[in-house]
Amino acid sequence: MTSDDGGATPDAGHGRGNESRLLRDLLTSASTGDRAAFTRLYDLTSSRIYGLAVRVVRDREYAEEVVQEAYLQYWQKAGEYHPARGSVITWMMTIAHRRAVDRVRSEQLQQDRMSAYGAASVEIPRNIPLEVVVRDDQARTLRACLGELTDLQRSCIEMSYFGGLTYPEVALRTETPLPTIKSRIRDGLRRLRSCLSTQEDS
């Protein structure tokens, strides 16, 4: 709503101020472990965070993952928010934007690396475990089998075996518990090994 002279009405400004205080109160409560407050914070902000993620990554599935990662970071870092640095929504948008940009860069790096493997018709990199490698499977077969994994499995495996990160480093990079990373990679490698074996037999 605007006034006759085109400026924002006092009520509009008051509404934004109320929302800002509400988000700040909810984040403060979340920092103490209040899950109900965090759920409320999510309900009030997720559409904006998701919209930002979609604009950056231009893929709805990846945007959903960015949102999940961002809210995990909000939960973990709630106590580090300082009002002097800006409003809660600005703080949240900054974190989400950073994660979205990181996702774009990561995906581009992975695509470039896989394209390079395909162009050179190279074999699977030597740092892939022997139980995953099936004799002379080439990059085209590997890419096809990687496509059979879930996005999270594929991302973790590529960070670990193509990117050279240790499991703890993958956990730190994705802000995911180490046991979850180990399970995700183990399940992904099992599916990858099965796919490679099937491709060889066909």
C-alpha cells in the first residue's frame, strides 16, 4: 500500500518492522533448540529462499537441495546471527545465495571433468576403489551408471573419488553427519558396481 504521494504508508513500514522482529525472535528461539520456532521460521521464509535458489541454479531439484542445505545451516548457525549485520531475512538470503552459487560451480566442475573424461576416452580414474572398477569400463559407461544414482549419492561419490576429498571433508563440505555420508557413499558404490557389472554383461 502507498500514500497519495507515492511513498510507503506508515502501516506498510510497520508491517515490515513487525515481520523483522518476528523472524529475529524465531531465530533466537531456534538458536536454543526450539524446533517449533524453527518450523515457523521455515514456513515464513522458505518460499523466498526457494525462489532465490531457483533463480541461481535454474533447476528445481537442485534448488530444493540448496534450500535443505541452507536451512540446515540456519539451524546450526542460528546463534551466530547478529542484528547489527542486517535483518534475519537478509542473513538467510545471503547464506542461501552462497550455497546456490557453490552448487552451480560444483555442478559445472563435475560436468567439465566428466566431459574431459569422455573426450579423452579415458578409463575410470585410478582412485576409484578396485571393487567398483570392472576391467576396462570407459568414462561413457561410468557416466551412464552415475546417472542411475540419486543426486546426493552421485554428488558425494564425485566429491570423494573425483574431487579427492576424504569422507570427513565431504561431510564438512555438505554439512552432513559423517555416518550419513559414509552410508550414502557405500550405497552409491554398491549401486554403481552393480550397474557397471550389468553394462559389462550386456
